[in-house]
Amino acid sequence: MNCGPPFYSHSLASQGKQNTRRQEQDTQATMSPMHFSAGLSLFPHPSTAIITATATNHTSLPHHRNSLFLGVLFFPKNDKKHGVVDISPSCSAVSKHQIQGYEVFQNDLPFIEWKEMEEEDQLHDESLDNKVSLCEETGKLVDAIKSLLESMNDGEISISAYDTAWVALVEAEETTTESIANSSSSISTRKPQFPESLRWIADNQLPDGSWGDSEIFSAHDRIISTIACVVALKSWDLHLDKCEKGMLFFKENLCKLQDEKAEHMPIGFEVAFPSILEMAKKLEIEIPSDSPILKDIYSKRNLKLKRIPNEILHKVPTTLLHSLEGMGGLDWEKLLRLQSPDGSFLFSPSSTAYALMRTGDQRCFHYLQKAVDRFNGGVPNVYPVDLFEHLWTVDRLHRLGISRYFDEEIKKCMDYVSRYWSDKGICWARDSRISDLDDTAMGFRLLRLHGHHVSASVFENFKSGSEFQTFVGQSTEAVTGMFNLYRASQLQFPGETILDDAREYSKSFLTRKRAAGQLLDKWIITKDLPGEVGYALDIPWYACLPRLEARFYIDQYGGDKDVWIGKTLYRMPHVNNNLYLELAKLDYNVCQACHLSEWDNIQRWYTESETGELGMSRKALLFAYFVAAASIFEPERAGKRLAWAKTLALVETIDSFFGPEGSSSRHQRQAFVHEFQSTAGASDYVNGSRWIPKKAAGQGLIEALLGTLNQLSLDVLVAHSRDIYSPLRDAWEKWLLGWGEEGDKYKGIAELLVQTICLSGGRCCAEGLESVPSYAHLSGLSNELCRRLGHLQCHQENGSPYNGCAGTITDPQIESAMRELVQSVLKGSASTGRTEKNMSDTFLMVVKSFYYGALCDPGTIELHIAKVLFQKVN
């Protein structure tokens, strides 16, 4: 897997004499090249090659507008004479083959030397084999996940033994009449409506006699599933040996219910469990009725049933429809009016099976038959779960840092969710007559991130007084529901005050739970929910750098070990699986290896450009590279990443050289700017056309700056056949003019970085970014934000108090401008052109990096740098 330009700049002026000697030695070798149409000329000498490209408006050599681009490359002697020469920008995550830099002849021809090639040939071959192996492994994982994503339909979900038992209890409508021998009377023979469900129960008893989730022991899940399955088999007088074994498990493990955490009790357990126990007693199944545990559960059931508003239950759709099997005294004529369009009662097979037993409703039957056919006899605890699956899968891919492999599939997912979005919100399944806060919050956040129009007023449906509730009348709130509300509230546009309320409430809820150590959830048992919540509270979305989030979430994501809590435990293999985790780890380590290689090279650039002697600290250099690598992490975007890091480093160097804001005179700064403006290129210092004494103020700084601009420009020219030197110089000149007036390095910094990043990608439109309609607004807004945030960061570094606290920046002007920027970037982004979208995303990305720097204290940043850049994922 390749990334980034292999060319790294030397200090140009210091190489003049050495280059002169090299030019004299190599001139003879360039006398009789064999020319090829692609512009590649091979010398008779097998270890040399020459690259030529005639200068045009778009492909001319930087600062030599009408000259011929001529570069000399040295290849190892044992290369195949007719082998393919790869001159594409690349940086091996494994190989150390690196072109060491550009050096300038006296005649201004750029000279490129390969270092120690012969000694590294064997290592190079081994690293190529390793790289091919990594690419093949990545490709296999990507293909497997694509296949999984393309198969999405109503949702992949594990089977619930409890719900299957309720389906197995349904009696066929038609019975057969058999004559009794030597008698004129007859009897009616009962038959199960879904015999395949009984077969599933018989085939899926666990070795200990229980039914339920086989990989994790939850007493609640095993106990209710086991008694339900025993009742189903016993009601048809089948597999009495399995019934006996099941009841033995039930009696021996009933006491374990009191040991489990209340947060992990299945939904509606205190209502559904007594109901199935009553059915067991009617079948003369022995139940230890004197058990204090059962007495406590019955007490909770009676209390909950008293609180159920019977009138509301029969008038409007509520979550009570999900658990009808636990309730008596129901008016089925009224309830059938509240049936879901697919024939279910709130997508619950057990509730729908109970309704079918009581009403014989054909729509209930067709829903259950479809589910039984889909899952080969068993049924899940809820179905379908299409919206839930689509949303949570996209969320996992994003947070693991692997979403870029699945852009097309993710777009289809979000388009699917958008079709079922309503101003009342959504729930876990399409066409629902109720909505919930959790799914709505996740949907709102992801739809807005992907450019779909969604109104924040949807959250008014879940607000009751000053509180937000996942479901109306809910007695306890889930941690993950508030977690997703908090994340959604941060994608706020101007004027959306409901999101202020949502953020304040959800953040307060999560902070209290975190402080009390109560971050257990009622809907999921996951590897590290406290870590997920802690990261979200400490690093809000405005400051969230993509690779930082991925590095933390890779450690927090449990893969297929994560289990969800419904009426029973269940699993969502498209949301939680090890394929995602394997790809995330592999991808992270490959990218990190590339970043470490780049970090070695950027340190050489730091030494050879002498920026350290000019005032730039290695610590500041590391931070500059870190924010660039944590934001633009993909191997193939190395050019943008390095351009960002070097630009930020040069800005810091200039600021350090001339001292803090106001310490240098305006005259000194303007003299430096004038020198930059009047110098054609770094070669002027070598060729003597603009020789300045070494001690002259800023001479070394001008040399380092121009040398780096030359190197960045030549990288893009080789990689993309585009000449960016002039617009790159123009961007720097604009920044320098602003800095020269006030001495404020943050004035215009966002625009300089965005221009440099976009130009280094080689895909800017011919007219430049300034021709994009939204450029002026975005650049002005981003410049002001980065200026304010940059000054807050300076307070942090100097140990001064700043306007904020942990996880918060409270400057109202910053917060207001951030909302405006987010709206400008996200609103309608799905329909904007590629150039404008890339530019807008880059402005937001740069601002977020400054927000991160202003938010986090130096100690936290050091920990993040160590984790992201230097700690390999195991």
C-alpha cells in the first residue's frame, strides 16, 4: 500500500558545491538517451534514467515557466532493463526505499539521488512481498464486508428462544376430527400452527438444559427462555426429557436472578415472566411458588401494571404493544387498530403470537409466517430491524476509521434511512407508528453528516419539561440513548435552540453517571461503554480528529462479543462482527507504519532546512505532524498530509524567529516579506543572482521556505502533472502580508493551510479555489475561528487560564461561528460539486484541528500523540 511523495527536500543552498561536482560527473551519461513517448528516457547505463516533461501552463517546472523539466534518477544495477519504473507518489509502510531529496544544479536542473540502493535491494524485495501480502489481506476483508453490506435487508439478528416458544404455542385454526373405535363419538386433534418452531426448540437446547444466548450467561435471559421453551414443548407433550432437564436448570439457577445488575434485566421481564409462569402452572409444571425472588418479581409486576394507562394503551400506539403477552384484560378490537402495517404488534413476534392466539387475525399470521420462514423455524425478539442495522453499521464503520472503503455502500444505507425519516423521528424498523429518541438521534446525526436535510425540531417529540425521554412515560433512561443524543446535539446549526437543551441535558446525565461509575446500559452489554462515553465527553465533535477517534474506538469495540438486550439477549452480526475489527486493526497499523516513515523523513527535513536553528522546536514539529496525520491519515493522501505539517511548521518557525506577537518591529517583518516577494526561488541563493550574507536577517528562513515550496510543487508536478508553484507562492504571500502588518501568525492561517492542502492534492480547479462560490464565506469564517482558537491554545501552552473547562470551550463567539461553519459545510453537501465539497470539508477539518489544540491541555495532547502515532494496535 503506497502513500505520499517519495521526494523529500534537502536544504538547497547548502548543496550547491556538491551538486556542481555531481553534474560534471553525470553529464557524460546523458549524451545519448533513448526516448520513449511517455517522456521516460533510459540511458545506455543500466542504473540511470532521465525523466523529461515539456513545460506548459499546467505542467511546467515550478518557478521556471518556460524551461524543460529534467530530473535524474539512479536505480539499482540489478533492476530489469525493461522493467516498469514507478514514479508515482508513494511512501511504503514497510520499505525504507526513499528518495532522499531534490538538489539543484548550477544550471537549475533538479537532481534526485537514491540512497544506499544496492545495500537495500534484498530488504526492498522482502518489504514488497510483505506489502503485497498486506494489500491482499486488506482486499479480502474489504470484499467480505462489501458482500455483507450489500446483503442488508430487513436486518440480520439472532434468534430468541423465548419468542420462538410463544410462536410454537400457536394452535392451527383447523383441527381434524377422528372417530373413536366402536363408538359413535369423536375428538378434535390439536395441531401446532408452526411445527418448525417446535423443531427449532428441540434442536437448540444447551448442554446444561437451558435455552438462551450460548456465549454469555445472563440468568434473566436463560431463566425466561428456558421456562418458555419448557411450556411450549409440554403444551404439545413433546420431548418430556428435555422439559425435565430444562426444569432442573430452572430450579438450580433461579436464585441467580438476584445477583444480576438491574440495568441488564431484559425489557418487560417483570411483566412477561409472571405471565409465562402462570401458563406453566396450568400445565402442572412445578414452580417453587414460595421463592422470595418470584414474590419480588410478582410485586414489581403488579406495581407496573397499575401504572399502565389502560385507556391510552387502547387508543394510541405505545411501547406497551411490544409486550402484550404479559398483560390480561385487553380489548382486542381496539388493539387491532394499532397494528403495525406489516401485521405485527410493534415488531414483536411474541406479542404478535399472543395476539394471533387471542384473535386469529390473518395479518398477525402472515407476519409470523414470514419471520418463521426467514429464520428457519426460530424467530428473533424483534423484527424487522432494518433502520437500526443500517444506522449502527454506518456508525461502527465511521468510528473504526474504515468507512472510506465503503463509500458507495454507506451512501445506499443513508439514502435508505432518509426514505423513512419523518418529522416525528424513526424507530428501529421502517413504517413504525411510534418513534424513539435513540434511533432518531443516531439517524439525525448520520443523515446530517452525509448532507441530508433533517430538522432539529424532531427532538421536540421527545422533550418533556426539561427532560428528554427515549419513550414517553419511560421510568429509567438508557446510557446509550443519552450518549447518542449528546453526539447528535453537537451537529448544531444556528438558531437550533432545542439542541442546546438536548446537549445540556444529555451531557449532565452522562457526566453524573460517569462520576458515579454507573455507565451500565439497559440495551447493550459492550466491551467498554465507559470508555466510549468518556471519550465523547472529553473530546467533543468539534475537536474530534478522525484517527484519534479510530485509535480509541478500536480498543473499545468488542466485535461479535458485544450483545444487545431486548426481551432476551440478541446479536446483530452486521453491527458487531470481527471482520470490521480485523480490517480496522490492519488498516490502522499500515497507516501508522506509513506515518512513522514520514515522521522520520520530516525530521530530516527539519534538520536539513535548519528550521530548528531558526527557532522551531521538535515538539512543535511533532504536534504539527500529529494534527495533520490524525486528520488526513490515508496512505494515498500523504502529499496533503506532509504539505499541512510542513506549512504549519514553517509558520511556527517564522513566528519563533521573529518572536511573539508584537516583539518584532513591523519594519523587520515587512522587510522579510519584501525579500520573499522579490526572490524568484531558492536557486537564486545558490546561483548568486540574489546572494545575501548568511547573517542577514531571515536569509536562512527565506531559503527554507522557498526550498520547501519548490519541493512541494515538484512533488505535485511529478504526481499529478500540475504546476502549483505560483498559486502556492500566492497563498504564502497573502499570509505573509497579513502577518507582516500585525505579527499575528494566526491571521489568515486557515486559508493558507486549506490552499496548501488542496493544491497538494493536485485536483484544484484551473481557476483556483477563489472561484468556488462559498470560498469567500468559508475562508473568512475559518480564518477568524482559527485566530481565536490559536490564541486560546497559546494561553494553554503558557499555563494561563483560558475561557473553558475540560471538554468545553465557552467563548460564545467561537461557538456561534462553529455552528455557522458546520451549517455551511454540511447543509446540502450531498448535492455540491466535488471541488466545493472537498474544499468545504478541508476548511472544517483544519478548524477542528485548531479547536482540538485549544481544548486539550499539553499533557493530554502528549498522551494522544503517543497513542496515535507510536502505539501499534495489537
